[in-house]
Amino acid sequence: MFFIEFLIIATLIAKVASLIIGLGYGFSWPVSFVGGILGAWLGTLVLGHFGPQWVSFNWIPATIGVVIVMLIFKIIDRKVFG
């Protein structure tokens, strides 16, 4: 159950981040899903466990990781698709 909640929260954070980074035009839900999971995992792995935590989801490092991964996705999107 915790894993499903983690997937949902990470995807929603990535979708919001992609909408902000894309200035109203965000990535699709599958891209947000992959970016959210990858970003939350990398953010927690690199930055550690600090800040508020809910269902083993560390909000601050996961959010930072998701924003960085979505920025990387946006850079790749601009380079590849113009």
C-alpha cells in the first residue's frame, strides 16, 4: 500500500513541476510518472532522509530530485524536438 501511495505522490509532484517548468504546458502523465519516480528516488538517495515524512516519502529531498529530473527532461525535450 505504501508503494502505491509513493507512486501516486511522486507522479503528482512531477506533474506539477512539469507544468511550472513548461510554463503551463507540461509533460504527459507517463513522462511525469517516470520523472517522478526517478526524481524522488534519486533525491532521497543523494540528499538523504530529512524534512517532513509521510508513508516513507521524504518530501523535501524527493521534491528537489523531481524538479531536477524534470528540468533535465525539459532540456532534452528542447534539444531533441526544438
